[in-house]
Amino acid sequence: MEFSPEHHQRPFIIPCLLLCSILRPSTRRQSSPVFPPGGGRRSCESPAAGMEAALASALAKEVLVKLASLLSEKHKLTKRLKDDIYSIHTELKMILSDMDEHLGDPRPSGPRVVSMEEMRDLAHDIEDCIDRFLPCAACEAEAAASFLHRFKKALSSNGSRFAKEIRALRDRVKVAHERRANYGLNGGGSSAGAGAGVAAPPATETHPVGIDKPKQELVDLLLGSKPRNLSVISIVGFGGSGKTTLTRAVYDCPAVALEFPARAWAKGSDHTDAPGLVNFICSELPTANNHSNDVLPTTKCLIVIDDINQQHWDHVKASFHGKIEGIIIVTTAFHSVANACRSGDGYIYKMSVLDAEVSKVLLMKRFSIHEFSPDMELGATAIVDKCDGLPLGLVSVAQFLLGEEMLTGSRCEEVCRILGHHMEVNAEFKKLQQVLVHNYISLSDYPLKTSLLYTSLFPNDRPIKKNTLIRRWIAEGYVQCGYKRSDLEVADDNFRKLVDRNIIRPIDASNNTKVKTCKTHGVMHEFLLHKSMSDNFISSLHDQNRSKCRHLFIQNPTSGSTLGPASNSVCGSGSEKLRARSLTIFGNAGDASSELCRCELLRVLDLEACSDLADGHLKDIHKLWHLKYLSLGGTVRNLPKNIDKLHCLETLDLRKSKIEILPVEVIGLPHLAHLFGKLKLGKKDLKVDELKKFLPKKCNLKTLAGFIADESPGFLQLMAHMKELKKVKIWCESTGTNNHIAEAVEKFAQRGMDTADVRSLSLDFGNSLGDFLDSIEKLCYLSSLKLRGGLSLLPHFVTSLCGLKELCLSSTNLAGEHLSNLCQMSGLLYLKLVEADLSGFTIKDKDFPSLLCLCLIVQTPALPKIREGALPRLVSLQLLCKDLVDLSGIEIKHHHYLQEVVLDSVVSTKTVEMWETAARNHPKRPKVMFLRRIDPSETESNVKYVATDGPIHEKAPSVELIQVQSA
């Protein structure tokens, strides 16, 4: 049913089709100083052309909500204004319904591309218009009267500025519809091949580099396998990482061919139907008869399925399990598929990128030279840095450069600066482009595509913090909430999908294996950056086209950066208005400090890495009414006045700043959900009743990490009124507040008893003891607890907690017999102990029956005694001690589910060899990994570790196989 003014009393639900094809990027640039067109080289028809219609509008959700709000009775629009809005809806629905049919067109026609660009621009203008005049949509009727009053006049008359803009937009949409009709763009079916996926390239490397060791490991596994029904080795990695090349090398090994008389190789992506794949495999096995799986080999079989999917595996497993003896090797880009393919004793092999040295060897082989000249060494370094160890990227760049009459280091650097452009237009990059485009267009929904594009805002040499990324996604509106799911849950799920596909790489996982920081593969980042900038999705604040862009940034790039030379000057006139929704500054802001208030619709302002903005530059920040995410850097010492005017603010991150005093009014912001820093309230001694008035009836604060509990109990008293609080971090500075801390902690933990939700508490006792926790007697609930500082005894509060899954104890100085009380915590999944000495701590048979990860960080190599039968479900064992000697009495053979052993990177070569030998002799072959201490001179317990390739003393290779067994 079409909408009409007569139906405005009914819920205004516009089909998602209305705006699903309006893309975030604005009009495509005709030229760009960052990506100049190349000349004289072969070009290819880029499949990326068909992606222009695939990037959906995460703004669809927001525009629909805002239009619905505009048409509700509370705004009391005139009939003419409502008619204009309905007219926009009807015209857009007709245009965009047709556009939606062509979203899968691999190569849309020129007029259609221009039309799509026009519609994107219109969509952004509609959103800008609504944002300028509509109050906070989330508040609805609950918004403060003073906040709504400023918009009342704008919406109440036909002659208002808002009404004029709506009429102008109505006319533009009508003209756009007529123009499409004139050019025959309305109606018609999709072009041939629309919607077809682009398969990853099947070609393998003729002379592979850097696979000798992994090949030998896999061959040893195959030759050492005992007769059994069927086992599976899953090889998982990003497209172009060498999965097929490695598998082919193993498959063609003469010793493997001798061991497995019956062999078959199948390409999963060549078979759309799973039964057809199984029939093909049967036809390849030597004893199969008439393409039927009724007659199967009786000898050991080796079956390879390259590029398998979940549907393939379900059918393969049903067809072969229990019927043949041998091994199946599968390759996939999905971690979830690799996990699903495991059997009771299956293996997962994770592909690693090539290190810099091996990458240069690959380039030398491609260039047919034995060594690089000093000049070419610089060029090779630029290529290696840009390709980030991805074999297909290195091969593609080398193939392109082979066409040069005289290859120099400067030419290599020049190509790397505009690599995204070359990947789009030159035929030598066709295979690489197919991989990258397929990774993008195969994403399940439009917000997920937009979220991936958003990662190109961040420099690829700077890892992205996962939680920062997903909070920014939410603030930008790129998360569409599912039924009974929060924005945070949906954003976290989207992040996991990108990690599952190996598009986003975890860099440093926390000790409980959760991803903390990440990055995209180098060539994927170049691809996304080029697309984003070409489509005006992101741009530098110094760019002349910045007024059309949704996301602006300032970076101080290196000489090899895609972004070109740095500039502190800002383009544009003083009256220019910017439509940007985010501004991110890395390094010096320069003149940009005067630009902030031109971005009147800004939602995200990230100054965490900004090195020159001071307090005075932020004095007018309260004018950014739509701001939802704000982070400040180390040059800011005080929050600007009137920051409590930022009505829509959801995240305030002050961790990198020098701000210590927080105005209590900030906590009263109605949408503030996440507050970070090490903060105190002002010295003014407010009474409890006075504190309450700063909190709305329903405080939205979920994360408070954290505050200093000093002689003023203000924060502790406020905690009692923060009903939505889920995560708290407290630094204890005064023993006089211990009773208040215990009371606040008890109330916070008791509220969890009703929800059984994620609830995290971190307490740093400082120089005092944490024994005051023993005063908590009531039953409490926490899912995660971190305690740092001295304890006389292990508090009963800890061992009696309901729902505790993660526990971290640091510098408690507890004796072994006290720590042994932890063993009764049967539901614990993760335990981290950071102590000087853990001698005397014994983990007995059947202790910690659920524990998956045990992390021990000690100064002396006095580790706990672990008896046989203890830790039966252990997956990760982390022993971080630089002076670790031998195996320290730990026998990993008793831990049947063990996947990894993690060591300090400075342990001796002898110790490394002993652990790797123990891993090889383990029935499940766990992976041996290494972590490097960030500051080796730091002796405090809050030292941090980051991942590294191997021991620092000697780059001994780590065991790359992760044994997986289903529980």
C-alpha cells in the first residue's frame, strides 16, 4: 500500500528497499591528486565497477527512523510539509526499487552509475537536512523540553527554512526520477551474470618460496598418521596467502603419493552442488565405479578439497565418514568452516604471512636477480611493507614491475604510493583484484560492507583497537540492531564475521585469547582506501573535495604513504560547511583546530592520536550537538566548559589525555554509555542528594573505567544510582574509603544476580591491602574480576562469586596454600596469576574442570605443580617468565585438548627446543608461540606483552599446527 497523508496516524514503516541502494559515498571523483591515472600499461575491465551499487546505506536505518519521527504527531507538521515528505518517499521508492534490482550488476552502464551517484548525493542531503533540524531521535518523547524547543519553530511553519529545504529536495528527487526515465533506466532486468560471485584464482605458484618448513610439517603428519577411519587437516587463511600452493606441494610429494595409493583433488568452488562434488571425488579415486560412492577404495586415501564451504563439508562428511580410511585436506578462508571440518582428532593449520626476509627472496626470484642493489633494496622494502607478506600481492606487484624498461627503487616506491589505483586498472593485478573484490562483495549485508570500508580510515601501520572500532561503528550508525540484541552485541558480531573471513587480522590477543587489536592485510587496506577515497567515503581534511565526504582525517604520512605529502594548510573558504560525520586526527592538526565547528553534523571526533591540540582549541566543542564519540589526546589537560551540552554523547575516552578532574555534570549526560580515564570528581564536597540530581531517572552509563577512590566518596556514592553499569575500574588511593568501596562493590555485584549478564570489576589496591573485601558477606555475581595489590588471605568474596568466568590476580603476594583455594572454582574458564613466585601452589587431579586458559606471569621460574588429571579442558597454557628453565616439571601430554603453549620471547634456546619437542611429541601437536614484553626493564606486574614471530635470542621457528578436538 502506498503511503498518503491520510495514513499519517499509522506507524510510518518504510520498506528497507526505499534507501537500501543509497550508498554512503558521494559523487565519484573525476580526478584525484592522490590516485592519478597511470598511462601506457595494459588495463583490465575491473570487477570493482560493479561494486558501486553494492555498498549500502547504513544511513537507511537512521533516515527511516528520522522520517518516521518527522511524521509523528509530536512535531505537528503542516499538511503541505507532510505532503512534501510523502512525495519524497514515493519518488525515492520507485527509483530505488529499480536500483535494487541492479545491485548485482558486475558492470553497470555509464548512465546507471551516474544515476546511482546522484541518488547517493540526494540521500546524504536528505539526511543532512533532517539532522540539522531534528532533535536527538533516540530521545523521542523523553527528550528534555529545552532540547526540543530549539527545533519547534523550524518545524512548525510552511515558510521555515526546514520546509524550504524539504521542498527543494522533493523537486530534486522528482527531477532525478524524470532523468532516469529519459535515459531508459527505469525498469528492465538485471544484466547477464548479475549477482555472480567472483571466485578466488585457482592458479598455484610454480616456484613457491617460504613453504619448505610448513610443507615438511604437513608431510610428517601425513606419513606419521596411524590407520584410522578418517581424519581432517584444515588449512585456513586469507585469499592469496598460499593455501592452494602449500596443499599442492604436499599432495605432489612423492613420499605422500607412495603412502596414499588412492588420491583425489577437487576444487570446491567449481561445484555449486555438494552431491556433485562428492561424485567428482569418487570418480577421481582409482577404485570408484561409475561415479558412485557405493564402491570406495579399501586402501588409504588422500582427498584434497580446495576452497570448501560448509554445505560441501556436511555432504562430504556424510558420504565418507566411517566408509574410507585416510586423510582429507581442506582449504578455506573461514575459521568457522575450518573448525566445522575438524573431526575428533583433526588439525587446523593457520597460514602465516611471509616475513620481510622471505618476501624479498620471493621478489628476487620474480625479478630473476640474486641480490638487490642499494637502490633496489629501498624499493623492495617499500613493496614488502605495502604487501604485508601476502604472497599473491608480492607476485602481482613484481609481475607489474617486470614491464618496466629500467627498474629503480624510486619507481617501486612510486607504484606502492598508488598501489590501489594500479590494482584497479592494470591486468597484472587481475587475480589479486578478484580475491579482494570477492572478499568485499560476498559480505552478508550492507552495514558489514560499510563497516569494513570504515577501517581504511586508520593507517595500516597502526593497529586498530577492537573496542574503539566497534564503538565508532555504533556512533556512525553502521550497526543495525537485531531483535532483542543491543548495538554492542551486533557490532561485536560483525567484527567476528570479518575476523572469521580472515579479512581482519588479530594482532595482539589478550591473555584470555580475546582480540584486542587488529588490522587488515596490507593489500586489502590499499584496496579499501582507494575505493573509499575515490567514492568520497573518506578524504583528507586538506582535500579540495572534502565538503562532499562523510569521513575526514588528518594524517602525517611517511614518504611511502598512499596519502601523499603532509600539509598543515586547510582548503576551503571560511563560510564552507562540511557534511562530515567523523574527523580523525593522527599527529599534528595544524590549522584544523579552526575547522571543528564547520563540521556541524559531526558524530565522531577522535583526537586520541592528535599531538598539538590544546584546551583552547576545544572551547566551542559544545556546539557539535550531534557528537556521539569523543576521544582526547595527551595535549589536553581540562575538559572544555559546557561539555554537558553534548546531549547525544555516548562515548567519552580520556585515557590518553592529562585530564584528572571530571565535572560531575558529564555523568548526567542522558546517552553517555562509556566513560574512560583515571578520573576524580572536583574537590567540592557534594552531599548525596546533590549528587543524585546530576543523574537522570535512568542513567545510561554502562562502562566506568575508571575512577580514583580518594578521600571523597563521590564516585562511589554515584555508582549506586547507575543501574545500567556493567564494567567498573577503581583505583584505591585512600584507606579511609575502604568501607565505601566495599559497599559500592557489593551493590554493583548484587545487581548482577538478577541479570546473569556480563559484569566486570577491576580493583587496584595501590599501596594498601584489599582485605576490606572480606566485609562483603552477601551472595554476589560477577563474570570477570581483576584484583591488583596486596592481600593477606584470598577473600571469601572471590571464591563465593556466582558466574565468575575470568579471574586475574596481580601482585597479591599470596602464598601457595592460599592460592590453592582457587581450585574449588569449578566454573572458571580463564585464570591469570601475576606474581613473583608461585611455588607451593599445587593444582591437583580434577581441579579447574572447566578452565580453558591458564596464564602465569612470574619473575622467578618457580611454577605451580600440576598433577595428572588437573585442568582436563585446558586449551591455552601461557608461561611468561624470561628465566624459564626447561619444562619446569610441567607435562603437557596430560592435557588432551591443548592447542597452544605461549612462552616469553627471551627464554633460552635450550628451553625453546625442549618445549617444541614436547609439542611435537604431544598427541595433538599444540602450537608453540612467543610473546615479547613491551618494557623488559619494568618489574611491576602490570607489564604488557605483544605477539612476536619467535624467540629474540634466535629466530627459532614455532610449531604452526594447532590440534583441535571437539569436546
